Amino acid sequence: MQSPNFYTRKNNIIAAILVGIILSSAVSLAILHSLQSQQYSHLISESRRQLESGLLSKASLISKVAARHIAEVEHATEIVASNAAADPTLTGENLKALLVSSVQLTNTINAMYIFDKDGILVYTTNPSPAVQTRVGESFSDHIAFVGAKNKKASFISPLTEAITADISDRIFISAPIVDPANAEFRGVVMSSMPSANLADSINHDVALEGEYSMALVDIKGDVAASSGPAGSRIGANIFSDEILGQVPESIRVGFANALNDALVGRTGVYTINVNDQGQVTTESISDVVMIGYTPVIVNDETVMVSFIVESANIQSLLRESENPAFAPTFVVSYIILIIMAIFAAVIIVINRKLSGKVTKSTLALEKNNLDLLTITAELVNKSSELEKANRARDEFSAMITHELKTPLVPIIAYCELLISGAQGKLPPQVTEKLNIIHESAKSLSRLISDLLDVRKLELGQLKLDFDAVPAREIVTKAVESAKPLADSKNVLLISYPEKTENGDGPLVIKGDQKRIEQVLNNLLSNAIKFAPEQNGVVQISLKRDNAYVAFTVEDNGIGIPADKVQNIFQKFYQVNTSSKRSAGSGLGLAICKGIVEGHGGKIWFESKINKGSTFYFSIPLFASETQAVEREKAPGANKE
Ligand code: ADP
């Protein structure tokens, strides 16, 4: 049986493997998760980068378009100014015609104005009566007049009020009229560009999708053109509450920074991360507000800023690039790893329960085993005690049996003395009674002797005095002592001469003469006992059988039934206890067997029911049989 430690060790190994599976599942999950989130954030930042560059290119496109339109107007204004220089009145018909055609040629300006050197409006293409009434008035402090006069070059104004209305929605582009002969300042040509015209042209040239909102801001920060939320706020300052106040507070600072940055001529994208409540956050995987900005540069001068705002949420980014976290391979891997971990955990639990049961049963078995060992030890003890007691009992009964026999000796001797008449002739009735006593005492003595022999055989105490004994002598003596019984039963006793092989002398055995005689006597008395009442014959023969001498006692009696054959040599066994013939102790054959085997020989028999039985026994030949025989043959040698 394996010890509980063995199972515990095995269980610990299994548990360790399972924990290993769980841990490796967890590690794999963590690695998978970090891989997918790395990939995810990589995709997000890639998308944001693409957004940024898209935004930037849109902003610069707007700036370029705006710059192109402004430069076009500036160019047209300069041409008019150079033509005006050749007109001393500044109001010649040719000059007026040039002004009209210039206005028509450019899409973005609505009128042109000519001021003389003192700022007096001398001519305008603007047919509006309100404007026309102002011809002759001085505009010497008008920004466009002052700008061109002082700069001595073309000038682009920030958003400025219209001539007759108090709406700041005009960008004035002016150019000085300079006498080519003496470089004398003679006045200013001014083009008026409503910001709406500029916005229209930009919208026409640049297609802006819904999510963008665009604005053009002049260098003071006033909105010159816009789409989206600032669209209706032309002229309003971008830093005013009216505009910046509309922007969610959380991103206002970023918005202002972007504008300031752009106004100093820089190009860039300002990105603000916001969560889904619109609050600024540091999370990189969150919604974004991006502000792209580019200066509008005309003749190396920043005249405006274009900027473009885009709000993008993660969902829209993810739609463009599938979230790998939910890609089928990732999902399948997650499920497999989670199932593995659950499976391992379940096995650990089951294993713990089972191992608990196994340990319990093993302990119970061990206890039983221990109990069994204790019982076995007790049994061994008891059995050796029993053996001792048995031996003591056997010795005691052997001793008792011997003691029983002792008083019989004088009884038998005195019976014989009295029967012999040596003490005086006895009446026949007394002699008859004495004979009965004598026979009974002898048969009791025989029984006691038999019991004694059986005990001795059992205790291994039957002593045999080995000697070289002529087999014939044993037969002769046995026949002699059986004769009276045979005669009384009318049984014919035939003793055959011994059968020897060529060259053999008389057969000599190595044995205890008295004991071999006892065997032969027993077989003879059985044979006579079981011989038929009429014509009973018992035959005794001797022959050499290799290294043995085989004795044979054959009768023509009742035989032994086949089913009893195997018990015949057991002590106290009798085939038919009711039969008178079989009166006896059932010890004879058991003693015979013990004696023969004690000599190293064998005893056996053949029998046929109602035909007779033949008993055989073999005794080893005396080793120096030849010398013994020689001794017998020698002259004067005594026969034993
Ligand atoms: P017992 O004192 O009864 O003769 P034995 O041991 O000598 O005891 O014989 C055992 C039994 O074997 C006998 O009781 C008898 O039934 C049977 N037996 C022995 N010899 C013969 C025989 N020659 N013929 C028939 N039965 C025999």
C-alpha cells in the first residue's frame, strides 16, 4: 500500500502543475492584453497623427487660397495706383474706366476708391448714394490711407468699418500713388473687400466637410471669415467672450494658445484630449479637439491667420481602424485562456477533495492493517502457547498411558501362572474365567501399547534400534505368533520362501527387528481377522525389490471399498465399525506406516471388494548385506 505521503506528494505535483497552468494563463492574458492595448494605442495615435496632418494641410490650403485672393486684389490695386500716377487730376476718364474694370475682374472686391494726397475722396466706383455723397470729404485718418501713405507701399488693413456703415467687415487693400518723376506722394488707391466675399471664395475653392469649422482672423484677432459656430460673428474679436466664451471652458486655454501661436506666424496643431463629458483629460485614448493654424502670408507679411477646428471622438477613430481588442483571434485566445484557468481551478478543487478522501481511506486501511498485524501476533502467541500446551498434554498422556500399562504386567503374569496349574489344579470354571481375564488384560495391554506407540510417533519419540536382521527370521516369528489366531479362525497360513535374485544370499534388512515384527504381526492379524470364515487363506511372501526387501501379506477376505482406501492409514480409522470382525482400535495401520517410514521404507496395499487385500511394505536392505550373508554362511556362525 502506498503511504499517504506518496499521495500528498503526487497531489502537490498535480496542484503545482495546475497552479502553473493558471499562472501561465494569467501571464498570457496579461501579455495578450498589453499587446492588444499597445497595438490599440498605436492605432489610435496613428489615427490622431493622420487627423493632425489632414487638419494641417486643410489649414494651409485655406491660408494659401486666402493669400492668393488678397494678393490678387493687392496686385490690381497697385496697377491702378501706377496708372493714377500718370493722371495729374486723379479723375481722368481712363483712370475711372480702369477702376471699374479692375473691380469687375476681381471677385472679391466690391469697390475702389481714390484719395488725393490730403486724403480727400476724389473718386469711387461705389454707386451707392450714401457713398457718393461723401466724395469730397477727407479720409486723411482712414487706416488704409494712412497705411499706404506711411508705408509707401501697398497696405492690407485688418478688418475695418465700411465707408458708410458701422460694420467692421471690410479688408481694405491700398496702394500709394507716387509721382514717378520725383517720387512725390500724390494720393492713395484703395480696394474694399467685404470679408463675406473672401469667405465665399475660400468656400468655393476649398471643400470643407461638416466636422470642420474654419475661421480667418485678422492680425488683431477679429474674425474676418468663418464657417461653423463663428460664422455669424464677423468682426467680433476672437478673444472676446462672444467667441471664446462659446468654446467649452475646458479647452478655452488651448484654443487661445493656438491662436496666439498662429498670430506670431507659426503653423501647427494644438490637440486637447477630452473625455466624453468634454472635460480635459490626460488619457491618450480619449476624444480630441484639434486646432490647426496657419498664417496667411502675402508678400512675406502675415496678414491673417487661418485656423480650423476638428472634434473627433474615439468611436469614429475606431471605426476607421478596428479595435484589435475585439478581433476574433484575441477573443478566442481570451476564452481559451479563461476556460483553461477555470478548468485548472476546478481540477484543483476536485483533486483536493479526492486526495482528502484517499488520505482518510489510506489512514483507515493502515489502521486496519495495524489491527490485523496485532491480531496475527496474538494468534502466533496463542498458537505457540497451544503448541506448548499440546506437547505438555502429549507428554502427560504418554506418561499416563505408560503408567496404565504397568499394573497389567503382574495381572497377565499371575493369570498365566494360575492357568498353567503351577499353583495347583483349578476347577475348569475358574480356569475359563481366568482365561477371559487373561485375554482382556492382554488386549488392554495391546491397546495401551498401540496408544503409546501412536503418541511416540506423533512426538517423534519412537526410537528404532537399527541392526542387520535376516528378513526370513522376522517372517518366521510373525507367522509363529499368528498361528494360534489363524487356527482359531480356521485360516490357512502359507509362508513362501523368500525370492532372491541370482547370486543373492538370504535377504537382510537394516531395521529394528521388534518393530518390523510388530508391523508384520499387525498385517497378519488384520488379514486373518478379515479372511472369510470358510476357506480363509493368508499368504506371506518376501522378495528383493532393488535396494529394498518387500514383505507381502495377502488375504482372500472382504477387501476394502475404493472410497475408503485413502483413509486406511489414518489413526482411529475403521472401514466398518459395526462389523464384529473389525473390532479393534483403528491404530494398527497408522503405527505400521509410522514404523515403516521411520525405516525409510514405504507401505501400500491393493484390494478388491470380497476378493481380498494385499498389503506391502518395503524396508531397505542392510548396506553390508553381503558381509552379513558371508557371516551366516561361515562355518560355526550363529544364526540371530
Ligand atoms: P484395527 O485395529 O481396526 O484392525 P487397523 O489400523 O489395523 O485397525 O485397520 C484399520 C481398518 O482397516 C480396519 O478396521 C479394517 O476396516 C481395515 N482393514 C485392515 N486390514 C484389512 C484387511 N486385510 N482386509 C480388510 N480390511 C482391512
